[in-house]
Amino acid sequence: MKKIFEIRMIVTVLILIIALNYKPLPSQENFEGILGTIDIEPITSYDLSQRIKIILKSLDLEDNVQNRDNIRKRTIDLLIEEKIKMLESKKEEITVTKPEVEDLLSKIFSFPVTEIGNFKKFLKNDDIDYDILFEQIKTEIKWKKTINKKFSGLIFPNPEKVQEIIAEYKKKRGSKQYNFSEIVIQKKEKSWSEIEKIVKKVYQILEQSSNFQNVSLKFSESSSSLNGGNLGWVSEKQIDNETKMELEKLDKGSFSNIFRFKNGYKIVKLNNIGIIGDKNDKVFSLIKVSGDADVINNVNKTTVSCDSNYDEIEKEGAKFDLINNIKSNDLSKEITDELENKKVGETTKIIDQGRKLFFLLICEIKGGELAELDPNMVEEKLYNEKLNLMARTFLIKLKKQANINLTIN
């Protein structure tokens, strides 16, 4: 018993020594107290409070009790990871300059570097400590340099794998593909009811924020979170059935409801739809024929061509609008699906637009040529995927090895 008491006393004294010798940034001098340590690095209540404010701001969420509660646990996890990244970067003696940090800040928050003074004032109005944010960004840059230093020389894309991807691409060229993002909450050791509660909280945040990229970055448990959840272009043949069914329901720019898949729960956002190998968007010249149900049904049965004289038909109540050079990306999903396999001179089905009905007559199609796949792009993609995976695995390993001593959950 005496031995255990002595050990506890030693640990307490060490924490106090660390706290007394820790030199905070000027803006940290009023922190409320130490919440614990990650190895030798203290975590203060000021650290936590500031990061909660930064995350709320980045998610465009109101700073209130409910939102703070919703993100508190995830903020603690991210703070732990941040301290671990910082400590590992110190071991590797990684350096970062002030201009590097300011440049990345300007890109993240979309302001010219010359306006850094106004950006500081903007943060101050929201009671956000610029020095804390600066150190956060600095740590992320250091971490990226650390990962590159440790692993970049170990990654060599297999030439056979590159050729295999190119051959597969040629088979799929011309078929549909989706550009989408995801938020994934994985089951792992948790019960289904536990992860359902977590994903519902994330969905509440997403509904308020509508910033899918930042929500994924902060909360998703998939490796895609490193890219804000974005998976880039994926062939429909490579997408699992549950995800594909949800994507098919969405308009571009919208996100799905929560849905369950084999390994957990997921929310997806549809960014775009395209054809594999498209060099550029298809561009259409169309005639939109609109009117009430009786008129449209009657017109649709007559012979309609791009060279027709519509004066007589217009007298019967139909309206004809010429739409020149419209990109497929500027059209709704329902219309792009209709136009997908149509040829010049053909018409779409009749589409219900509330009180009005319409159909489209295709007069010209330009673009949409199919491109070859650049081997260099394939190599770069494989390299980045492997580096991201190694970075995540390495961080998990460091986290398991770290001496995490916190008085909060």
C-alpha cells in the first residue's frame, strides 16, 4: 500500500512540475486548469474550449450548449491526436515557417494573405484565439512533413497494378460514374444502438451546418475523412448496393438520410454524375416544349423536329423555348438521366413540373469524347492512397503507445 501511495505521489508531483514549467502562449495565460497530459504535453480546459469554438465555427454551427455537447467527445479525440502529432513531429525535428502557416490559413478560410490582420480581428470578434488556430495549422503541416519523411521513400506504385487499373478503366469507359462524399461511423466493438446514437448526433450537426466536407473531416471514421469524405469519381460497378441505391435518389449537391451497411452507418453526398472517360461535359442544344397535359400529350404524338415551324402548334397552347449550348452538369439528375442515351432528333419522356408538363427535343450534342487514362495520374492516385493509409495506421499506433492521462471523457 505504501509503495502504491508513493507512486501516485510521484505521478502527481511530475504533473505539477510539467504544469509549472510549461510556458503558455500569451493568449493562454488565463487558462482555467489542467485537464491531464498526453505523455509530457499538458492539455488545459482553455485548449479544449478554444478547439470547440474553432470546430463550431468551421461547421457554421451556433455556439450553444447542445452543439457543444454534440461535438465535445470528438473534439477531445482530435485534441489528443493533435498533441500526439506535435510530439512526433518534435522527435523528427520538423520545422515550419510562419509564411507556410499563413498561406495554408488563407487557403482554408479563403482570404488573401495580405488580409491576415483583418482575419485576426474576425476571429477576435468570435472570441477565437488566433495563436491556438495558428498552432493547430502548424501542427498539421508538421505532421504532413513527418509522414512524407517517414514513408514517402517506402512507397513505389507497382507497374503491374498501374497497368491492371488502366485495363480495367478501358472496360468501364463509357459507363456511369459517381463523384460522392461520405460520412462513416464504423461499428467495430460498439453495439448497433451505440453507433446509431453517434450517427444521429452527426446528422443533427450536418443539418445545421450543411458543410459536408468539414463534418466528415471532424467526425467520419473512414480514411476518406482525410479528404473531407470525398471519394472522387467511382464507377457504379464498384459501389456497394446500399450506397448506390442512396446515390440514385439524390440530386447533385444533396446528401442522403442515414443508412446502414455491413460495417456501420453511412451518410453520402452526391457531388456529380458523369461518364467514365469523358474528356469534357456533353453540351446540348435543346427545344423545350411545355404546356398543360392535353396540349403536351397532343404535341408529343405529332412529328416534331428541330426544323419544324412551330407557329401553328403554339397557337394551340404549346410553348417552345430554344436552349442553346447547355452543359449536362447544369441540368437536373432527372433530365441528365433522360438525355443519357438519346440521339439528335429524339425526345425525352414527358416530365411533370407542377402545373406545367414539358418534354425536350434534342437538336445538337457536342463534347463527351472518351479519353485515355494517364499512367502518371494512376501512379499518383495509388501513391496518395497508400500514404494516407500509412499515416492513419501510424497515428493509431502512436495513440495506443501514448500515455494518455485525462480527467475528462
